[in-house]
Amino acid sequence: MKTNHLTILAIGLCLSLSAQAAGLLKALEFKLPQVIQVGNRTVTVPGSLPLIQLPNGRFTLNNDSLALGHKVGNGGDYIRSTFIRLGENVTEYLETTDAGHDVVTKNALSLDDLKATLTTERIALTDETLIDNTGSVVDAIGVPGLIILNSANWLDHFEKERNVYYLVLHEMLRSSAVNDDDFVISKDIVNFPAQFRMSTRLLPLIPMLESDSITELVTLDKIAVQGSGCSAKAPAYTELDLTKNVIDITLKSFITANNQARKMDYKTCNLAVPLKLPAGKRLTISLIDVSGEVRPQSADLKSTSTLRFEAFLAGSTSKINTKAVDLGSEARTVLFRKTDVITTGCGTSEILRLNVNNVLSSKGSITGSEINQSQVKKISVYLSLEDCK
């Protein structure tokens, strides 16, 4: 049988397209989230970090993935090196103090095993969402042999110099195959001593002029937070940006989720921020931002997130602002901005109330276990101090 050049070209083209299709399918397969069982826990790991389970039961990443981990954005090398330095401070505390010795002895911990978790080979980064065994979005996942960090969340921790030493120990324990569910061990170092803490900011802090600063007017530990979207198990971080006079309230558990079995979910968070003004001064709240994310996994489950938000001084009222977002087919950030100006009295004590609720409702049907989510992540309150006129 004769084979002309056109036939050969067509066969070659088909083989090339088949190879490309196979490669594309393989790439897509790697991007699918991986659900793995670790003891009695089930965790979801991004498909961009394909795991390899070693004969000893520990996990690692293949060489290509490790190289990719070094290239993750948001300052990857800085995040891992800072995490390691915090972990070294934790082990120094456990090794050199009586309270640390008690934690080690009571839980029969191996300091050598904990120290072995603090290497770049055992710490990976991702920009993707991490989900723990309860279905909650988390900052990190620790499995035997490996710690996976969400790069944006940990960069935020470090820039805000949060007390995350117990979180670092929590992941070190899991990486060394020690059960720390519900922070049963790591909770003993929640009040981590100041002498073992370190500065983690990349940028130096240059505070405002004293005449402009609201530092003395806001007591962050007196901000009251309650509601199903800001539970005690995942408390909010409340911080004052000393360079901008902004109160940032970062919420860790304000997540609504829908699947085939549950097509409506509702969460709320109510905050009360006490403000005390000096004589002859008042505060103006010029801007309040509520920001978050929508994360659809199923295009067949048509979901809408309806966010409602109000801000007012106690004793007064305010209109309720509403924003509805159709989730669509891909993850997106959401910004809800309130620009109505709120002004306190002159030299008065006030309570600023912030109420946020989110309803996620879905229609349609799916055959898998995909979950569509909507998350409120942060509330930012912009303030300025003024002379009374």
C-alpha cells in the first residue's frame, strides 16, 4: 500500500494532537484537589502540590513540585525562612524553660523530631485554598513529613506580627506525626513569652504624628465579637494600622458553604468597637470596607451570595447596605464599600457597631461532593481625628 506525504502529515498531526491532549489531561489531573486520609483526619491538598507517600507513611513532594514551591509568589523564601525562625524560637522555649520542659515531658515529645520539621524540604507554599478535616478554610495543613502554608495568609501574619507561635508548633507537631487536634498540645504556648518573640515585619513601622494618631483612643482587646461567623474556635484578629489609622478586623471562620445536601447557609458577625475621645476632639469614620472571596467548585450548582452590612454608633440607626454576588465559575474577590460618613460627638465615649451577615443560596443539582463557598475575610474601618468646631 502506498502512503503519500499528505497521509503521513495527517497521521503525525493526529499523534501530536493526541500527545498534547494527553498532556493537557495529565496537567488538569494534577490540578484537581487531592483528598488524603491521615489517621482519623481527611484533608484537602491543592492539586498543584502532588503528594508522594513514602513507605514509612510520611509525605513529600516530587522534585518538580518542590521547585515550583520555591517560585510561589508573595515572598516564598521569606515566608518559609521566617516560619523556620519562629519554629526555632518555639523549640528554644521548649528546651530552655521550665514551662517548656513541662510541655515536652507531659506529652512525651521528641525535640529532635520537632527540629527536623524546620527545613525548606518539609515546608511547601501554595496560593490556593487549604481545607482541613472539618471542611474549614485554614492557613496551613500539616501531614506527617510535610507542612503546607497558604502564602498570603502567612505573609499577613508576619507583617502584622501576630502571636502565631502556637500555630507554628501545631503544624510542627502534625509534620512529626503527633496528634494535636483541637490544639490539645500547642494551646499550652498560646501566651508565648515576649522574650522569645521576634520581629517579622519586612517594612519598618513609622508611626503617625501624636496629634493625628488614634492609638490611645481604641482599646483593641475590648472589641466585642460575636456571631456564627466569628466563633470562639476561630477568633478574629483585631489590629490597628499605626500608619493609616485603620482598624483591621480579620475574620477566620466567616464562611458559608453549599452542596447538594445543603443549598442554603447563613452566617453573621456582630462587632462592638469602644471609642473614647479626648476633650475637644472627635472621630470621623470616612470609609468602611468589607472584603472576601467567592469560591465555586461546581458550575451546575448555581449559587448567589447575599451580603448585608450596617455600621452605626450605639443609640443611632443606619440603613442596611446589600450586595448580591453570583458565584460564576471561578474564584473571585469581593469588595463591599460603605462611604457614608459617621461622626462621633466631641470628647464623648462611643460604641461603633458593625453588623455583617451573609446568605449563600443555591439552585440546581450535582452528582459529586463539590462545595461552593463565600467567605467574609476582613473589615477595615478608616478613621481620622479632628478638632471640634
